[in-house]
Amino acid sequence: DAGITQSPRYKITETGRQVTLMCHQTWSHSYMFWYRQDLGHGLRLIYYSAAADITDKGEVPDGYVVSRSKTENFPLTLESATRSQTSVYFCASSESSGIRYEQYFGPGTRLTVT
Amino acid sequence: AQKITQTQPGMFVQEKEAVTLDCTYDTSDQSYGLFWYKQPSSGEMIFLIYQGSYDEQNATEGRYSLNFQKARKSANLVISASQLGDSAMYFCAMREGWGTNAGKSTFGDGTTLTVKP
């Protein structure tokens, strides 16, 4: 499928478990992002990546790990899930770092930590 | 640090009327981009409109226009002739242009718009 996809779309996990959220884009965009959106709020940046093997922290990186070995994939791992990480997670990509380039968002993953 | 402020948690507008959604921003960068995104109840994020910090004219995209006042650091979204399908959450966002944070984006908390028939 063309575009940006996320899997799984829904996930329920228990406190303390490791969980990985996948993100795949077909455009070969250099920039990729992970956001979380808590109920009724805006998006907060977790991590972003300028290219393969280049990642940087966003506003709320604690408890999360990312990697980017290939341009098209940007997985997000919660090392030991906590209830406070219950949220909707959005992956996004952008063609470039240029200020005029909008982000294209995936459909989101709704994660519940029990 | 960059900050986006959307002071209207919720707004109502009558169908076919115009509505303005407020956005103020704070940055020390000279080069930045301002964006508006729409999030319907289905959850996807849809790009609406972009304004660059060096653009002298306000951006327009169909029924959407961006009222950019650089000195006041505001980037309000104007939706003309509102339609029922415009009911959604709207986010203002800013993207940094230079330095170590180039490409990084900051979002506001959003405004929920409800269009009344």
C-alpha cells in the first residue's frame, strides 16, 4: 500500500511488558516522527529522525526507544510499558527538513496499558 | 523552546458562516513554517494550509486562509462558508528551519470546532 502505515492499529498490553509499534512509509521521505496524543490534547513529539541511523529526542522521549536502520521504517519501542503511556501514537513522515514541508500522518495506533 | 498556544478549546459556528481559530506562537528562530491540520472524529490528521515565516502574503487554500501577523506572532486559521464536514479538531503547528532542531515540529493543544446546521 502506498503511503504511511502503522501496525498494530490497536494494542492492549500489561504494565512492564515491552511493546513495539511499527511505522512504514513508501515515499522514501527522509524525515520521520513519532507523536503521542493523549485524550483531548494535542500531539507531543517523542522522537524524530532525519535519515536512516539518525534519530533525536523530542519533547517526551523517556521510556521510549527508536531505531531507523532503513529509510522506510521507524519502529517505536516501549521498553517497559506503564499506564501513563496509554495513548494514541501517530507516526508521520516529511520529505525534507525544509520549513514548507508538511507532515503526512499514519492512521495511529491506540495503545492501552493495563 | 518553541511553543504553540491555541486559546479556544471549543468553538461553535453556524453553517455557511465564517469562523476564525486562533493560534499564537513563540520562537526565536527567523525561519519557521506554520501549519494547520484537521483531525475529524475518525482520527486521521489532514494537512490544511502552510505559511512560511518569510512569506509576505497570507496563505489561502480554497475555503481556508491563514491570517499571518508576524509581529504579533499569530497565525489564525479562517474557514469561510463553514460546512457540517468542517466539524473536527484543528491543530496549529510550527516547524523549525535551522540549527540542531531543523525539521522538528511543535503542535498546539487544538480547537474543537462544531458546525451547527
